Amino acid sequence: MAQKLIVVVGATGGQGGAVVSAFLKDSQWKVRGITRNPVSEKAKALSAKGVDMVKADLNDLSSLQPVFEGANVVFGITDFYDSFETQGWQKSMDVEYTQGINLAKAVAKVPTLEHYIWSTLPYSSKATGGAVIVPHFEAKARVDDFIKEDEALLQKTTFCFFTTFVYNLTHYDSFKPIYHPNAKKWIQFYPAPGGSVYPCLGDHQINTGIFVSGLVQNRPPGGTYVKCAVEDHTLESYLALWGRASGLSPEAGSTSIIEVSPETYIGLYGPMGEETTRQWAFTKFIIDNGLIERLGSVFKNAQEFMSEEAIASLVSVEESFKTIDWKAYGY
């Protein structure tokens, strides 16, 4: 049987790389990876593994159309944070929206396309009637509306919500636990109660690929929204699990979430703090207004479409924490 072709956007990144790795294990698939720099060390390493690495720019529609030629499946993703720190949230939203639209326009013209997996997030302004806008949600969700205007593309599209990455605790100060020597505790500040629900993807560099592979093997009905999470925690239980799994704070009661005002949180963490504050304001709004069940009814859990074997291969949050060298990140 002839091999099918999956084209992976952001192949050298964490999520795209996970999708590449998952499909390289399946001889039924050829893998083509999109990157801005095909001569980077990461791109050359993927080429050595048999990935067809091609150059394209998500900001340039004309560069995208050729790289999707012959694709049966496309994994589409954009990165809000690629320009966030240098250009701010409004510019990042504009860039991300343009990139998402370009991807949708390009894949819509692929006659061989069977399945488009689009990485998106909830439409914060629509869900809250404009009361809250979460920038790293918003642009992706606006692209959803564009896809929905094309019925043929919509019937081939799965909208995926990829939830919290464990690696956030290594990359962003606003997520990093802080050791308080007097209290002898590791603490995190949040503009939200410690009991707030916190859905978790675990290791995005592995689990993204497992989820995508499972959804390709058993494609949901066109236009389905799918939540990709291995576990749902609270802020408190997540931090406590980190303490145990990392070995840095294994004793019961040795971690603590400290709720602070939005103003205090933004003062501590700047633009990233504002972005996180908006996300928690969105969560609070949908809970306070009784919308949590309605929002939850919009999407399915990815596991509903996956085999028992695929589900069993997902890496738990605890195991994801254990694979990280926390000392390398200053802990």
C-alpha cells in the first residue's frame, strides 16, 4: 500500500517535533516538515531521520502552497510567544492571525487533503461577550471562524486544544516555583485560588504526537473540538505533584499557592503576568456566569477517539516532571 503524507508545521519545535516523531514510527506514513531554516541543526537532524524538510514562511502564503502538495494530513500550529516579548500582545495577535489564515487558505486548496488538525484555543471574547480577551487564545480562535466559512475545509478539520505544558515551569518566571526559606516551602503566586482547575498536557514534546496520531487513526467528525490533556489538576495539586516528582519538595504541605491581586501579579511579572491574569480572568468569568458546562460541552476529550494502546502510551504529568533536570534550570 502506498504511503500517505503528513505535513507538519513547526517541525523543529516542541509540538511539531512530537508529531514528527510519532509518525516516523509508522511505516505507513511519509513525513514532511516545514521550517523557516532548513539548514539549522534541528532541521538537519530531522532530515537525517528521513523527514523531508522544506522551507516556508507562515507570513507568506505563496511559500506555503507548494509545501502542502500531495498532503493527506496537515498539522497546523502558530506560536503567539514567538514575537510576544519583543513586539507586545497586539502585534503578536496580528501576526498569529495572519499566519493562521495563511495556513487555512493553503490547506483548503490541497485536493488530496483528508484531515487538517489545527491547534487552537477557546474564543475568549466571544465566550465572555467581550468582557475578557486572552491574547494567546484570541487570534487562534478567530482563525476557527475563518475555517468555518469554508464548509469543505471544516468537514476535514479537527480543532485541538492542547493544554498546559510541564515545561512552562522551566521557561517562564511567572510559572516557576520560588523557595521561601523561612516558611520552608516552595510557593507560586497566582491571580487565582489554589483550587482552580488546571488541565495538563504533560510533556508536549511527546504527548502532542501521541494525541495527533490517535486522532488521525480515528478521525473525529468534521469540525469537532478536542481537548488534549492527560490529567486535570488544581493549581495546588499540580504544584504538590511537581514537588514530589522533582524531589525538591516531597513532604506533604511543603508547597503552597499564594493568591494575589491581578495588579500585584502584573507588577511581579510584567507583560507575561498580564497575559496570565487575563487567562485566569477568563476562567473566573465562565465559572461565575455558569458557562463552564456549556463551554465543556463544546469539545470532546481526545481519549474518546484513541485506542487503549495509544492512551496507555501517554506520559503522565508525574513522569513528565521526573524526566526534567531541574538543576539545569536553576532549581
